[in-house]
Amino acid sequence: MKTVLPERTVERLSLYRRILLNYQYLDHAYIFSHNLARFLKTNAATVRRDLMLIGVEGNLHKGYVISELVEKINEAIDPDRTEKVAFIGIGEFGRAVYEYFNQNDARLQVAATFRFGSQTSNQIEDIPCYNMVNLPTVINKSGIKICVVAVTLDYVKEISTILAHSGVLGILNFSSALLQLPPHIYVENYDMITKLEKIAYFMNKAGNISNQ
Amino acid sequence: MKTVLPERTVERLSLYRRILLNYQYLDHAYIFSHNLARFLKTNAATVRRDLMLIGVEGNLHKGYVISELVEKINEAIDPDRTEKVAFIGIGEFGRAVYEYFNQNDARLQVAATFRFGSQTSNQIEDIPCYNMVNLPTVINKSGIKICVVAVTLDYVKEISTILAHSGVLGILNFSSALLQLPPHIYVENYDMITKLEKIAYFMNKAGNISNQ
């Protein structure tokens, strides 16, 4: 098994790749570490260290070969097989990232969305939309391993229980409560309420702070 | 004008308040800094420093008076008047936070959602849902100051142009591209693609890393 990369490195590699995929349209073959660094508001040394970790070295005069870099990042961070992602409670959000994953031949695939209420089985783009009651069956049958969860507090406990025993291995949680999950599930939490309150605070103080 | 608090302090104050509001149901009148710290996985010294910044001191033997603490946090981070928030592209997400802001008499109010396509003016809960073409008019007429944006790449440029001159002061951006905005607008970016790729990477390596 390969060594496990640091969390921040994985995030940056994902960002480098996104930039490189755009950069390719410009017909450039090479890119310098300081150019990549500028996009991410980091420094060239960080970029070089990240790339060294995945076994890529640049040419002092030309920089990195873009196609090789993309390939090495694919090898380093992509899962070995296509992983299916489901969106629970925010189907529209699934559509917003569906496009990216589809265009770039990525190993992540938006496979299903789930919603509450009576409108079941509506398609959003090519993604089937199911009623929440079908969650356990669909996740199990379609081999979904990653779920993006954004449900209101009333449903957090119920959804946690379902996901805990579903075969799901990774969760991106946008609900305002923490999910109770067994330790084998990798969870990344995002708290929108806190971010909104932070924005409301700082937007009224423009001029006193540096933006972004 | 009051001194501007550090960004991380504002985020933590928002979280303290959320915890305290739940804690109140337990009929506790006091809370210790180390209890608050445990919820946030931080240390008691950080909590005490944050609270000192907003002028609250705890009692050595009893801790902090919860009701006073909530009030001081309200004073410190809430806007002076109610700010309206719109959700562009992810109405369902608006619903998920609507509940919280409504229950707690908060100064943030989910005021509108916008979607593409033919289904216009559908209500989600009590939040009106508009077609995207009405964005400039509605934002202007209803005095919306904060927008949560999650649109696909095709629309990023158009939405940026509209928001730049709309009177909006704060943006939470979930699109996978950066928005081109004038410096008086406070922007917080969230990159879902990166987080999904990170989850896909680490979930296959459970056991080698410490799980949150």
C-alpha cells in the first residue's frame, strides 16, 4: 500500500489538477511551481514539496510537464475504481458538481439524489432522484460509498442510523448537527450557519479587514 | 465602532451560541469553559480568550452564566438589523438552514431562493422561489445583502456580473470557480469537488489515519 499523503496535500493536489485541466486549453505543455502557487495563494516551495511527495520533479528551466503532472495526480489521489456519490437532501447541489465529474472522466460519479416529500423519482439531469424512504435499499443496491448529507435537524438521527450500517465509507456533512457514526466512516463536516454568521459579521466591516 | 474580532473567534462564538442554545434545554444556568471547549475540540484557554474579547468573565467556581453569554454573543456578532439571505441554485439548502434561523430569533433570514428552468415561484416552506432571470430585480427590491451561490460553471460569469452591482455585500460561494467580484464584497469560498476527492482518498485508507 502506498504511503498516505497529508490531508492538506490531498486537497491541494485536487486543486492543482483542476487548474491544470483548465490550463491545458491554452496549449501550454509546461507550468512552473510558482504559477500553480499563485492560483492557490500559497508559495512555490509548498507546491514543489506536494509534487515531490507524489514522485514528480520539475525541470529547472521549463517547469513541470502538465500532462505528466495530471497523470501522476490521478494515480496518487483517485480511487482505483469509480466511486458512486449520493446527495441526500440537496439534489440541486449534485447537479452543480455532476458536470465537473462527468466532463473530466473522473473516478467519482454522482449516482443518486434523495429528497423528502411526495415528488419521487424525478430525474435531475441524468441523476435519478429517489424518495428518502428508499435510501437504505438504493444505497445498498447501487454500491454507493460516498454520501453528501444536508438534512434538517429532525432527520439527522434517522439518517445517521441508516448510514451507519449502509456500507457507506465517506460522508460530507452539511447538516448543522454532527452525525453519530461508527469510526470506520470518514467524515468531513461543513457548518453553513457558522459561515453565514461570519459573513454577516465581516461584510459590515469592509475596510477594516483584508478581503478573502 | 467596536474593534473587529478575529475571523476564527467569530466562527467559534457562533458555535458556542449554538451549543448554549441547546444546553439551555437542560435547565443549566452555568457552563464551564472546558465544557464548551470539549464540544469544539479546542482548549479551555481558547474559549476564555474568545469570551474575554467580548467582555465576558466567568466565575471560577460556577463558570459562565449561560443567558448572559448568549446575550453577549448576540451583541458581539449579530448585525444591527435583520439581514436577508438568498440561495442561488440550491433552494433545498436554504430550507435546511431556514429552520435554525427562524427558531432562534436570529438576525439572519432566508428570504428567497433562485433556480434555473421553467419552474418559477414555487414556495419552499415559506421561502419564495424565483426564476434566475428575476435575480437583479428581486435582490434589489427586497434588500438582500447576503447570497449563497451554487451554480454550474456556465453561469458563474453571468452571476458574478449581476451580483457585483446588486448591493449584495457578502457571498458564500459553493461554485467550483472563483467569482469575479469587487473588493467591497466579502466572499467565503467552499470547494465541494476538492472535499469529495479528499473523502474518496481517505475513506479507502481507514486505519492509517485518525478519524474525526
